[in-house]
Amino acid sequence: MKTKKFLVLFYFFLAFLILVSSSSTYAGSVYAIVNCKVVPVASSAIDKGVIIIRDGLIVSLGPSEKIVIPEDAEVIEAEGLIAYPGLIDAHTNLFLELPKEEPAQRQRGMAPQEKETGRYSDLTVFKLLKPKKTTIGSYHKIGVTTVLVAPKKGIFAGQSVLLNLNGEKAEAMVVKNSVALQINFTRARGVYPATVMGTMALLRQSFLDAKHYHSHKSLYASSSKGIKRPEYDPFLEALVPFILERKPIIFTCNNQEDIKRALRLIDEFKLNGFLSGANEAWRVADYLKKTPLFVSLHFKPPITSIYVNKGEELKEKAEKEIYPANASNLYKSGIRFALTSYGLTKASDYLKNIQKAIKAGLPKEEALKAVTIHPAQFLGVNNIMGSLSEGKIANVILTSGEIFEEKTRVKRIFVDGVMFKIKKPPEKVKAPALNLAGKWEGTVISPMGELDVTMELEQEENEILGTITSNFGIWEISDGILSGNDLTFTISATIMGESIDMEFSGKAEEDLIEGTFSFSSGSAEIRVTRVPTSGF
Amino acid sequence: MKKKIIPIFLGFSLLFIPVLASGQNLLIKNGTILTVTKGTIPRGDILIINGIIKKIGENIEAPEGVKTVDASGKYVVAGIIDSHTHIAITAGNESSEAITPEVSVRDVLNAEDTAIYTALSGGVTMVHTMHGSGNPIGGQNIVLKMKWGLSAEEMIVHEAYRTLKFALGENPKQSNFFTATPRYPQSRMGVNAIIRRELLKAKNYKEQWDRYLKAKKSKKSAKNLIPPRKNLRMEALADLLRGKMLARCHSYRADETLEFINLSKEFGFKIACFEHASEAFKIAKELAEEGIGTSVFLDSWAYKIEAYEGIAYSAGFCTKKGVLVSINSDSSERIRRLFNDAAKSMKYGGLTEEEALKLVTINPAIQLGVEKIAGSLEVGKHGDIAIFNEHPMSAYTRCDMTIIEGKIYFDRAQYLKEREEEEKKKAEKEKKKKGEKK
């Protein structure tokens, strides 16, 4: 087997790469950010201020004349820049790599059983994290220091984790683990529940079971004499704190009926429930006064929406005007909310869509609160982040102008006191000479042998997005730019559980892309050709 | 063609109907009033106050500020009720299992289903929207008023019976016959057996709870009494056995219909109605004796093996034998012409106009347990009304206006006007576009 032999070699080659490419970060530095405007969010702005960062925390902050700059501090001249707290994105699926699951099957002739799927409540998403440098970079670029990573698969999807994007080591990033239980109104294929009405029944049954399990266990613990020992159940064991001790549950709501479904469950079982997604929240605003809301910046109406079923014209209006006004309408109804990137495919859309929400009537200050202090409060971490003040985590961004202005860029970002410079976007980008969208296939030729790959590309003006698929899995393309015929992009490849960054640079033609992948210790050639689309 | 036109032209303005509290005031003047239960008033008025019919009679004056609808030359009828349909929901069958009484269509309502508007255009004010017939024991159904533009919550009719869908025959037995994972049951005997098995389980479950509750009440109750596990699947069936829920059973053949009646006697639960019941005429006497109704198509038959012996005369014949019959749509298309189907029972079965009209008004109301609020025009009932241009049992009739609780939800003239304007606007836009291109 030629390929097998090659794979072994390739593994060795890559293992070598991993050894030489891992880098370390240093969080012990002292920084003095001077001469910038400071917008702490929870207190009033300082026109010319200083922020002192030491050991990952903000140790002092105030007007320039009042703050003494420590001798050991590295001074960051920030005149003309504005300092904001790092933004918090409270619903992402970053860094998640889910193992492929075999579709559940019922054997022929088997009697039906109470088979149930989608129950991962004991799963803490931390175990699935595979941080990627390019992803972190793309979030730094938009000023996000902190993300809530929620599991996305299944009904009881698992428990989310709050991360500071301070490097590439998952352990070091964790701010808070097991933040909330994520519940999706999804359904299973082939097994119970196949419909959302089944999902609702499953949720109710599980909540009841958790209560029953808990009461049986407590009774047994108080006097085990004469009481049958309850059977240990890891699923219910994990569920109990969320049902009986009011640990937060976040319901992903993809349409207004999901919101109402979640509210019914919250009410029936007296849950500490939060809603996420909720891009139709304004339509059910009357019901929402009390429930913490993580509102998605995704502006596409759900398929059940009347705005989809009434022709193209209305659909377009919905995407451009009606759904972007969600946040503004909620604000007008006196509802507090956080804004999230849930449902967006590109990190850069996060800022763009905040701008759209502002254009649709959301006050700028409110937009800022919705990505700083509000999510911090909802997640119970407002004592350590979400605003700038002494003693808080040094999550600080320096921007070239007022945040959410179209021309404003994030210049530097501090996460847990670790400083990151933001790569400048390529300056002289030519108009793209062609459209690369579509499927491509070909080979990567490395010193160790050949690897068959397929690429799926999408193009939006100069921007290139997509994936590369090979025996090693699916790798995502980021920072892709097509300038004339010059194509560059980066990928964070995960190989044997480790991530390796590779940069591609090459030429693109109508049916051929050729170029070089370079990584810290070598390079490989790639040549792919376009897969013709069928005429049907 | 119609199906296509409706969603497109539903009218953008209709979309933004302001959400008003239902229950409005309205005076309908000078129509021929078919009360369904209390005869006909050749030229009369109906006054609705806060959604409830306050007065029916002649020469009623409109109180100050009450809107008036002129129904001169038209027929004012109780809103049509569809006893069996599947509109306004986003799921049909919980087909993963054969026994799923714990699921409820309440959890998948879709207030934005355009079929609601289609229903209104056929004078329908209330529907019983149901779980599908794929499972021997399906799910729980719900009764809705067609308050287009309001939320699902505001459409629910809380006065109605709680009902549970059962299904016999071809559908449950074949429902995943051709899939990779066929399931038990695959025969009529299997369907009967699995229902019986589950009811036995439910009986045990209910008795287990009864014992627990009794033990808890007794003075000598053990301190360490653990309640049984609440099982929603069994709980739903136990509610059926407790009489808190009624069975609605999809059933075609006479033999299995009788078998199901036997099951209901064995376990002591109540059947509200048999669905489709194409062989009902063979067992009309038994149905009448047991007080079980049927909800049927008037003249659809032979569309599948178990419907071969259906006849158009069945609805009329059964009515004359004392069975409570209703005509259902089962679909979002037939729902706009239920009155036509009801009228066919005059030709096939020899019912009178009054009897025929009952098949889509008071009879389904009784089947759903809402006869105190709907199904006929009587003082004290809800102001749910359809206005027809001709007698609703005429072949030439059409619905001109549909009113629920005093509020006009469908106005044919208004709708046509809006549609025309919409078309005009569109044409102008196209023209402009073409002009720009040139």
C-alpha cells in the first residue's frame, strides 16, 4: 500500500514539525499604556489616561497626571488610540473538533425501545478544545479577548467553558469551566426524538428524572436503611445541579417558537435559564423581560419565518433591515442583552453586524455594553472582566478610533496581560482576477511524499474562505486573500492532535492553483485543479 | 395554481396586522342568519360585544362606536370547524418510535403557517390540528382558532378536550416499511397488540401511582416512601384511562374499528371520534350505540387499499342512524372548501340543508368539546362567524368574510383589492427595471 507507507513517513515529518513549531507565551510582563483615551464602560471615560498592567491584571488606571509609571514597566505610547475592555463573545463554537459519530441504527426486526440520543450533559466542552492560532488571530483582530465556547451537538449538548484568548494552551485560557449547560432544540435522525415535539418531551422527561433521581438519592443518603439503593446514572448525575441547584442552562433558540419553548421549560421547571441565538427575540419581546439574553448577530431569518415564505423581496428586506433591528427593538423594549457571533461564519462579520445593528437604531454605548459588561454580568464574571478598573483581568484593546466605526482598527490587544500586535491587513490588494469559488482537487508534494487533497473555496470580493480535506481531516482556510492572480492564505492544520500553522502563497488561474505551503521548518508544494461542476 | 398564488399574494399589509387583544365589538346587519341550532332568521342582525354574541334578532341598533358589517343578501353562518387537520405545526409524526403519546403538537405550533389564512378563506374559524397517523399511539393534539397574525398562544382554545391520536391499519403498519429500520408492528394484529400492551403498562403505572398516593395519605405511611418515577409516556396514557383525555383514532376498516371499541371497553377509556372511518356505514348501529362520532371525507375513497370500500353515502347514512358525523380536511387545501364537501351529503345520503351544515359546524364542535362556545350562532357563544354570498350548501357559494370573536380576519373584497394593488406595484417596478436597462 503506497498511501499507507507514505502516511507513516508523513506522520514522522509532521511530528518533527510540531517539535520545532511550538512556542511559548509569557504573562509576567509589566506594561504602562500611556496617553490614550480610556473607556472603562462601567465608569466615565478618561480623555488622557494611563493603564498599568502587571501579572495579567490591571493594577492601576486613571488620568495621566495621577498615575505613577513603574520603573520596570514597558511603556506603550498610545496617543490617539482608545482603550476599551476586551470584548466578550458569549456564544461561539470555537476550537471544537467533534468526533464523527456512527448514525444510530435499529436492527431489523427489533422491537422498539426507549432509545434516546443527544444526551451529553456530562460532557464538558473543555475536553474537545483544540485551540488554533489563526482563529485566535482572527478574534484578536476584532477586539475579542474572551469567548464562551458552547458545545453544539445534541439536545443536551454539554457544558460550556469561558476562555480568555491568551495563547494556544487550552488550560491557560480557561476563565471558568462548566459555565452553563447548553441545550439545543435539535432532533435525532432515525432514533427518538425525530421531531422537536419529541425533543420537548425528552427534555421534560429528563428534568423530571433528575428531580426523581435527586430525591431518591437524598433519601438514601439520609437513611439508607430500608431504602432501595438508587442506580447510579452519570447523565442524571450531571444534570442534577442544573435542575435543582439553579446552575445556568443556556437554550439555543433559532426562531421565536424556540424562545417560547425555552420559556415554557424555564417556567415549568423553575430553571435558571438563559436564551441564546434569539435573532427573532424582538418578535416575542413581551415575554422576555426577565430572562438573560445572548442575542446573535446573525441576521438571516429562520426558515419557519413568515419573512422567508413571502417571496424574495421581503426576504431581502428581512436580512437587510428587519433582523438587524432586533437588538435596537429589544433595547427600546427595555430588555438587557449581550450580543454574540453565534451563527456567523466569519469572525469579521461580528463587527460588521454590530455596525449594522447600530445603523438600525441601537445606541453605540448600548452596543458596547452588550459585548462587555452585560455578558460579564450574565456569566457571573463582572467582578473580573467586562469593564476596565483596578484589580480586573487585563483584557484591554487599543483601537485607532471609536469602536464600531467602520474605519476603526484594533491596534493592540492585551489578554490576561499578554500583549498581541495585530497583523496589518495587506495594503495593496488588487481586484481579484477571477472567482475561485468551487471544488478543487490535487496533491501536496512534500519532501516526504504526496498527499491527496480536495479544497472547497468560497470567495467574497478579495476574501477567500474554505476548507482543505485530506486523510488528516478537514482544515479551515483563514486570512485568504486573492489579489489579482496572487493567492495567499493560512491554515491551522491539526495533525495527531497538534496544531501546525502553514502559510500558502501562490498563483491562481481559472482551473489551476499552484503554490507553496511554508511552515516553520520547511515547505511543500501544492497543485490543485478545478473539479468541473455537473451540468444538472 | 391557487396554492401558488396564495402565499405570494397574502398581502404584505396583512403581515403587519397589529397584535390586538382578541374579543372585539361588531354588528352584522341584514343577513340571512343560519343559526345551525335555532333555525333561520331570513333577515336579521347579530351583535358581538367583546367577542361574545350578545344579541341575535331583527333591527338591532349598533351601540356607539361599534363597527357595522352590512350582510344584505348574504348568509351569516357559524364559523366552520375542521375536526381533523395538520396545519400550523412544524412536525407531523414522531416516527422514531411506534408509541409516543408523550409528545404534543402544542410544542411545535407555527402561527405563521400560511394555511391558517387559507383556512380563513374557506370560512374556517377553528381547527383540531393533530399528530400524524404513523404511530399506533401518536401524540397529543390541540384545538386552535385561526387568528392569523396573532401568536400561537393566543390561538389555543383552552375549553376543548385534551385528545390523543391513535392510528390503526396501513399507516402505522407500513410507516417505515421501506426504510432501513423497519419497526414493529407490521400487521394489523401487531397494531392492536402493541396498543394493548402499552395500555396494560399504563394501567399498571396508574395503579402504582394510586397505591403510592394512598400510602402517602395513610397515617401509617412509611417515612421513606419513594414516589414512582413519573413517566410522561405512561402519564399520557394514564390520563386517557383517568378520563382526562379522549382518544381520536385513525381507522378505516370496520373490523379494526370494532376491535378498538373493544379495547376502549376493556380499559375503560373514551373514544371521541374515529378518523376517516371509510367503512363506518357498516357499523353505524354500533357507533351510535357507543356514542362515538366519525370525522370523515365526504367523497374520497379507493385511494389506498383500506379505503376501497368507502362510499359517498356514508356520512349521510351514519347521520341518519344517529352517529355524530363531521367532515374534515386533513389538509391545507381541502380546508378552504369544507362547506362544499358537507353539501355533497345532500346529494349522496339525502341530508337536509340544516343537517348538512351541521357536519362542519355544531357536530365537530361537539366532537372537540367546544359546543358551549362555538358551532352555532347563539347568544353567549363566541362571535365566530363566516359570511357567504350564497347559501353555504349551494354549489355556487363562496366565503366573503370570516370573523373570530368579533374581529374580521378575512375579508375577500379587501384581500382582492390588496392583491390587485400588489400586482400593480410589481408591474410598475418591472417596468421601471426594464426602462433602466434600456
